[in-house]
Amino acid sequence: MHNTSAQYDQVIARCRDLFVNKMKDYGPAWRILRPCSLTDQIFIKAKRIRTLEINGESKVGEGIWPEFVGIINYGVIGLIQLELGYSDVIDISRERALELYDHHIGETKRLMLAKNTDYGEAWRDMRTSSYTDLILSKIQRTKEIENHDGRTLVSEGIAANYQDMINYAVFAMIKHDEAQNN
């Protein structure tokens, strides 16, 4: 029997550890990034995953899984930037950045748990390549919304798309962990 909540927390703990360590190196230097730049950064990660899935080899020696971690962390940064707006200077402490990280991951996990109940954990029967394609689709949607200054007529906004990207990446990591443990 799967414990999706615990598996989610395990994946996020690894992502958060990397976030903390990068903050030790750079601080919250990402505060200068506008959300559209973060969307493009997530696009780079997802595009690389898709290329590696298709070609089956990496020329730089890094595989798919660190890219999913990057999607998760950049997605959280995107949510923070949507909440605070971008800044021309580093205007928050590392501690505040971690508080915001934890808050947005908590909200994103709550969304996942609600959807997971409604969809009956259908994600467990999907291929990892489908998560990649869905993330790329969410990126395209997000770019369109950004091109319309964040306005939508009937669709979810940018934050909801970032949350979905994070959750698809977490699902990929959970499935990877399960495969490694079997």
C-alpha cells in the first residue's frame, strides 16, 4: 500500500535540502527574477528532461532526476515571486525564504491531496514521460497567461499552473524512488 503523503514529504525534503544549500551559497539571489524568467527556467529543465527521455543519453553527465528537483524548486520560487513580486535587490532573509518555501509547498501538497482523492491516484499508472509532457503543456499555458498580463477568462492562473508543475515533478520523483527500491 502506498503512502502518498509520506512519499511526497520525502521528495520535498530532498528538494528543500538542496534549496537550503543553494541559499547558503547564493542567498535568495532569485528575488530579482520575474515570474516569466522562472517560467523559462522551468521550461529549460523540462525541455532537457524530454530530450534525455528521447535520446537516452546525457552529454554533461547529469540525468533526468536533478532536473525534476529543479522544476520543483523553481516552481516554489515562482509561487513566492507571485506572492511578493520581484525585487531589484535581495530583500528577504534566508529564514524568511524558507518560511515562504514551506508555506507554498504546504499549499501545493494540500492541492495534490485533494486532487489525488478526486482522481484516485491515477498518476501512479502514468508514464514519467507523460509528466514531462504535462509540465511542458503547463509551461505553454503559463507563458500565454503571462503574455496576457496574468489575466484569464475561465482558466486557472499562473500559481495553479506552477503548483501542477511541482506536483507532476513530485510524482515523477516518487515513481523513480519506488523503482529504485524494487
